[in-house]
Amino acid sequence: MTDQAIEIKDFKFRYRGTKELALDGISLNVSKGEFLVLMGASEAGKSTLCASMNGLIPHYQRGKIKGNVSILGMDTRENKVADMSEYIGMVFQDFEAQLFSTNVELEIAFGPENFAVEREEIGRRIEKNLAYVGLEEFRNRPPSTLSGGQKQKLAIASVLAMQPQVLVMDEPTTDLDPISKQGVFDIVNQLRQRDDITLLVVEHETEETLNADRIALIRDGKIVRVGPVRDILRDVDFLEEMGIMPLGIPRLFNQMNYPVLPLTPKEGVEEFSKTGWKISGEKYAQLLANEAGADEKKGNLLIQCKDLEHTYPNGVKALKGIDLDIYQGEIVAIVGQNGSGKTTLAKHLNALLTPTEGEVFVNGLHTGEQGVYEIGKKVGYVFQNPDHQIFSELVYDEIAFGLRLRDVPEEEIDQRVKEALEAVGLTGFEQEDPFSLTKSGRQRVAVASVLAVKPDVLILDEPTTGLDYIEQRSMMEMVKELNRQGSTIIFVTHHMWVVAEYAKKVFVIKDGKLLLSGSTREVFSKEDELIESFLRPPHFVQFSNLLGKTFLTPDEMISAIEKD
Amino acid sequence: MNIDFFIDIDTVVHRLDGRTKILLFLFSFVALVLFEDPLYILPIGLLILTQNFLARAWVNIWRIRILLTILTISSVIMWNVFASGETHLFWFVDLESLLYSLARTMLILLMIISGMNLLSTTRNEELVLGMIKLGLPYRVGFAISTSLRMVPTISSSIYTISQAQRSRGLDLESGNILERIKKYIPLLIPVFISTIRGTNVFGMALESKGFGAREERTFYLAMEMERRDWLVFAFCILVMATAIYLNSLGYGDIAGLTKF
């Protein structure tokens, strides 16, 4: 018997119908009981590598394959996926598609049932794994009624019930709010303590990888580097180059040319006290004064919610009395836990939904009376999933769709499509097939199609979900530029660093109510209240809070640091 | 949006074995198609409604009331076109054809109600297990239950997609039929594509959980035919036998009816 859980030797894979190798000579060994995190930009081959581990490649997704993947000594070519699944479990990103049962207990039973495990034993495994992920009180609930975080925990429990020795998770927390994310990673860390299970997790968020043993970085189908977590996370420049978000704390110390790079907020504070640096009170006051000054210059009142309530036809009350004002030229983030009502709120701002109680005004117009067709001209809405709106064969037609519906003359359409494509950085893509673009490309097409109508306000629902760090940055830089040109921006998001760096104002929604609102700095200084609504600021902001001042980015802090 | 039909409560009907509930559905179908005369369909209909009442499943019927109303109106008119009789009433409607169309309409409505009784009181897994114990292969049972499961998933994606397109200015409510059909293209394509993508992950997740790994498979859900099941079963046989006997004697037809 080998002590390696995963052995990959010079593995190459090309999907059927494509020319380029998705995996190009991967060699990787993971020993039993290890916890390895796999990171890399979009399309680097992370999911392909995951699918290669349990034999989905080559048995389910066909293509050309070279080299070997062996799990606990079993070659994936010679073993069917179903047979492998007894030894290697797989948790997917899409938590809707991987749950098939009508209640939580039966979901966990599904795997063991397939292996003809005795009923009593299945019962024991259900108990054990429900307790393990903390879902005991939900045992009789249909999975569809659980929150995103609970669904993902259930998916993990249902895989653990098969008692695999290797567990692969492909971006298990992408769609989750920060605290649910942490909940999932708490389970992962618990699993890490066990030496009978080997973990391989694909993750975008650098903060969550701190407890792993090693990180493997993948680019263009090749493993570029494998090493201990702390070594890799300290290599700030290399991470940036790889398209992975470096942690804010080491980034700050790195930029200050300090020899030691702490990683966590606690380490940061400790190290900071040794540096002899001081945060200039004067400069901080200046920062606050600038912000207050910008706030006073705010434009006209654009959107107004007055005691807004919304009850869905099935009786669920999603919004319970929200009062808020949004002014022209603002860039605003709406944040909150999965299911807190933030998307329901956003949909009221362009009249997709109308209040069941209270009122919403856009530009002084009552949304209930005007309807989405009229309000939609002023307020554009980009949905979370671009695949929920793209249908044309050409990028050009997709972007022209809204204009044609509103009978804009063809010559003007031509001009506007051009402008919209330029704004999203897709000039020259007019004749491309939108479905052939990457997720971030499709996201941009979706934004352009809304921009072309020239709305005053742009609402973006989770604009950065499913994108890698570089794509997230360029998406948000584009949004920032649109804001600079005069668009009012409202975005809904789970990504706290995006809020920290791009939003000027934040609305925190909890259980259908407005829990907190104010400037981003104010809101992020109230960590306790944020945690109450299942949110927490990025590590860097936590670190600065511990130092007594709230800084949103390392650059901001650097400009206020005085060296002795 | 919750479009699942199963109602998770404890009633006499819910407690019945999955097999019994499936058989109830099949028996009611056979009993209903035997007769042309609404008078003979009526007692079977009352039994189905009693089942619905006991199962407290009326909410599901109420949910599809619009569909049922449309079906009722179109069916009452349509069957008159496909049948004629000797006693002319008005226009193309004869007394016999009217009775016949009423009977057919009752048949359709009662079939739907009976099907709804089954779905409202039977968990997806119980349905599969019931079908398997009645002799269907597991994969077939699972396929049927998966397609039932797809319904809510697809309708929720239709809902999201129609919102996305409406906020881009698509107005589905105006225009003539041809224009309206054209307007559905921006809905249908994303629905197809997102469904296909979802199905792909579903397939992978299924394989990864060992679907079809062993010839034999266990079921965590316990299922025993109990005394109440046999009683219901016996009652069903009795009703069926009576229905078939009456039918063989020539009762339940409409005299003077010609079907096309």
C-alpha cells in the first residue's frame, strides 16, 4: 500500500472538440491526511483537475487523455466513477444541482443506499453526519428550503456518509455570504484534524486557505508551484501575477518593504507594534473630512423607498419596512446574508417587483404606477447569471435587443452598441457568438446590453460572483469608471473586499430589515453588528480596526503611516 | 417560489403505503374510462374527492384552478364537436353529446385530481420505491422521479429569466399571437441552456454519489403493507369489480350517441 492518497503523473487532457489542452502535464502527489488547496485563475484547469480525480474524466466528460491519475492506488481509467465514489467524494460549487432528495435525511441516505449499506447502518451514518455538520434540527426539511450555506453543509454530509478517504471540493463557498463561508470552512478544518481523510479544495478566497497544509497554484493547465501555505501567501507579488488575490495584511507590510510578513489580523497587530510605525491622526482626520466633503456635494435624490414591505404570494414576508434614499452619482453596495432580502430589495428599485406595502419612487415617479417597462429605461438591472438573459447568436444582437424593443433607429443602435462594448472592454466582439465567451465575457455582454439603453442607474446583482480576482477587479474598475462618467451604481454582493474598495455607501439588510447604513468606513467599523448579519469585513479592515482606525485598503493606510 | 406538490403533513392518506397510493391512482383511471355516462362517473368522482378531502390536498387543486377552468370550458365545448346524438338542443349541441362531453370533462378533471392526490401525499422517494416494489426497474423509477423534480427547477428558472428580459424592456403581454410567439424566444433559449448546464452538474453529482454502483441497492425509507393498505386495496378491487361488471352488462353507455 502506498501512503499517497492522490498520485498524478504527467497527466494531460483535452476535451473532445477543442484544440487546446485543458490539463498540460500535471504531476501532483497528495499524501494521506493532507489538506491541499488548489488555486488559479478562471479557465486554468481547476475544475477539470477535480473531475479527473474521481474518474468523471475520462468516463463522463470525454476527451483525449495521457498520463495517469491514481487515487489510493486505483487508476481512474480502469475504475468507473460510481466505483471510485466509495473512496473519493466530490462536492460541487452548484449546491442546487447536487441535491436530489425531498428531505435532509434521505439526501444523506442516497449515497450509502447505492452501495447497499444496511438500513440500520444508514441510520447511524445519518445521525453521525448530521451532527458533524450541525444540521440535526433540519432533518425533516426539504433541502430546497435551506439557506445556501446549509445546502452546502448538507452536500458535504451526504458525501461524508459514504465514508470516503479522499474529499474533493470544487469551489464549495463561491455563492455564500462570509459567515456561511466560514461555517463550511469550519467543517473543513474539523475534517483536517482527522487523519483518515485527505482534502483537496479549490478556493478563490485567499483568507480561507490559511488552515491548509499546502497550496498548489495552477495556470494554463500546468501546476506552477506547490508549497506550504504560509510561504505561498507571503509571496504577494507572485500571487498577484497568478491572478489570485493577495492578503491585504502581507501586502501592506510588503509595500512598506518590511522584512517580516504577518498573515492574520492578530499577527498583523503584533508585528505592527514592533515596527515603530504610527498612524497619523491628522492624516486620518483628513481622510474622514474628504469623505464628509464628498457626501455634502451629493446630487439629487434619485431613488426613495418609504416603509417598503414585500410579501410574496406564498406568504413569505421578504421585506419588512425599509426606508432608504439613493442620490444621483452614488456608488452603493447592498449586503446581507443569503436569503436576507437584498435581491428582493434590488428588484424593487427598477419596478420588477412592486411593494405590497409602502412606496418606491424613482426620479419622483411611483414604481407601482409606472411599471418595469417605463422605469427600466431609467434603471438598468444586470442579473447575477448572464446565462439567464443571453439568447442571441451575435454579441451585437444581444446588446441591440433592449434598443430594438424600444424602437431606437438602427443608425443610433449601431452607435450605442459600439459605445456599450467599448465601456465593457469588448470592442471588436460584435460578430462573436456570446455563448463562446468565458463567464466574465458573458457577464460583460450582459452589462453592455443594459448599458446600451443608457440608464441613469445601474443595478448589478452579484457582479463578481464566479469570476477570478483579475476579472473581479476589471469588472469593478469598469463599474467605477461608469460611475465616474455619471451613472449611479447599486450593487448587491457577498464579496466584502469589493465593498471595501469600491462602494462609498453600504446598506446592510438582515431578515428583510435595514440593519445598518452609512459610509463604507462607518459600516465596516461596526464589526459586531456585521457579524450579527452574517458578514465580516476583510482581514485587512479587521486588522486596521484592531489598530483603532478603519482603513479600507492597504494603500489608504500606507498614506497615513508615519515612520519614525 | 415553491412548486413542489408534496404536502408534508400526517393524514390517513399520507400514511398509506406508496404502492397503495399508486394503485389507487391506476384503479381510478381504469374505473373512470369504463363509462360514458356522467351519472356512473359521479360515484367514482365522489370517492376521488373524498380521498382528496382526507388528504387535505385541496390547496394543490386550488393552485391549478386556472388551468382546470380553461380545461373545463374547452373540453365541454370540444367533445360536442366530436360526438353527436338524436336529441338536438342548439347549434351543434345535442343532449347526448352534451352528456358525453360532461363525462369526458369529468374524466379529465378527476384524473388530474387523482394524480394530484398521489403527488400531494407521496414523497418523491416513496413514489420511486413504490414503483420499484411494483416491479419497475430502479433506473426507470428514478428517471420518472427526476423528471418530476425538474418541474420546479425549470419553472423557477423561467421566472428569473422572464424577469431578466422584462427588465430589458421585453413586454410579453402585447401583440398578436405571432408576435407573442416571437417574444418567447428570448425566454426559451436561456431556459434551455441553463437547464442543460444544470443537468450536466446533476449527472456528475449523481455519478459521484455512486449511482448504479451495485446491482442491488438498499432503501432507507421503510415501506410495509399494513392492514389499512390491504383494506383500501380490497375496497378498490370491490369498486373495480363492480364497475367492470356493470360495464359488461352494458350500463353506463349513452344511448343514441355517435362518436366520430
